[in-house]
Amino acid sequence: MGALTAAACLARDGCDVDVFEQSEHTGGVTATLQDEFRTLLWDAERAYPIREDNEFFTVSVPLALVRLAVLEAAQHLTRNRVLAEPEDVFFLLYDELTDALGGRQSDYSDTIGRRRRDLVGAEAFEPPGSYGEQPPQPPLDVLPPKSRLAMEAVLYSMERVFEPERSNHSRRERADRRRRFQGRLHGTGVRRPGRGAVR
């Protein structure tokens, strides 16, 4: 196991570096590597609390509190007729919101209208499934038969699930892949949806 991986595992499990060094894991390890390991373990112990475990306190709660404050500001600005409706506050930048709350500017209707139209346009935009030339598919015939069958199943199902009509693959390529995959199922006893086992 690499020194960084071992250090991270020890930090996660709350092990003491002295206990680790006295265990069977350190046999034949040079003093230089042990020093490097101690440094990496120390870094891992310091960094370990900064993980997704604290996401609730470091991201979700602060954002929720900011959202509540912004919604309260929206109510205040709507009562004072700076905003037409409370939801308009989400079309303002931070500086614009603070200026509006401070009474330094009171007409944002053009800005909000433009940004609302921009949002509607962005939501209506239908981008292509991908850009550029389709790279060649890696050869699957180098894989062992069971692995090749599994990969073909994944590719086949991805084409069926992820909007094949918008992908770069032509209808003919998709049909060829489907035939190859179903041909590989022949004799495996795998059941096709709505049909019996493939013989």
C-alpha cells in the first residue's frame, strides 16, 4: 500500500502512527520512508475532517441561511415596490440587491426582464448530443468473452437509455450494435425483455 493511501487509512481509522510503526506493516521500511510516511499521515489527519461528512454544515446550512435572508429581502423590496414579485430577487446580483436594500437604486424592471428572457431562452435551447467527430469505438474483441458480452450490454443499454437519436451514431450503427449484442446473447440463456431465453 502506498504511503499516502496508508496514511489516509490510518487517519480515517483513528490509528496512532506509533502503533502502526510497531506493527508488521513497517518491516524493512527505511527511516527516510518512515519520515515521509509520518509527514503524509500528519497531513491526512489534518485534512480528513474536510470531507463530505461536513457538507451539511459547510455548504447546505450556509446556503439555506443565505436563501432565507434573500427571501426576506425580497419580501421587503416587494412591499416597497422595488420588485414586482418576490421571485424577481433571484434575477439580481449581490451588489444590485444591496443597493436596492440601501435605497440607492429602485428600478430594476429592465434588468430583471432581460435576465428572465435570457433564462427562458437558455432553458429552451436544445444543444446537440455531442460536438465534433465521433471517436472510433475501442475494439472489444481483445476482451475475454464474458467481459466482452458485459461491455456490449453496457454500450447497448446506454444507446437505448441516453437518447440515441441525439447521439453521433447513425441509425445503421445503432442497429448493427443491437444485432451484434443480441447475436452474442444467443445460447447464453439470457432473457430478452418480453421474450423467451435466447437460444
